[in-house]
Amino acid sequence: MYKNMFSNWFGIDERFVMHRYISTRWSVLVGVILMAIWVNYEYLVNDTLRIDLLIILLAMAVTKVGVMIYYHLAH
């Protein structure tokens, strides 16, 4: 009885975990695309190349590819 009541209040099932995973994946994808657009806009319109934005964009891309390679080799 208490276990069922506890799981109804605080339970996390697979659907919640998958929705969280999918939403995180989409938010990172949208963030990378927007940052790439912003870097190109700054370069083309204002003739400034912001190195800090390029470093952040590169870090995001390297992290994504590194994690994909790790999970491919680990599983």
C-alpha cells in the first residue's frame, strides 16, 4: 500500500526519462544552430569574429561527438 502510494507521488517511469532525454537533445540541437547563426551573423554583418562564441560552439560539438563515440564503443 505505502509503496504504491509513494510511487504514485514520486514515481519516475520510462516515459518521463525518455521525454527528458528527447527534450534535452532538441534543446542542445536548437542551441547549437542558433549559436552558429549568431556567429555567422556577427562575422558577415558586423565584420567581427567572436572567438569566445566559436570556442563555446566548438566545445559543444566536440562534447557531442566524443560522447557518441564513447557510447558506441562502450555498448
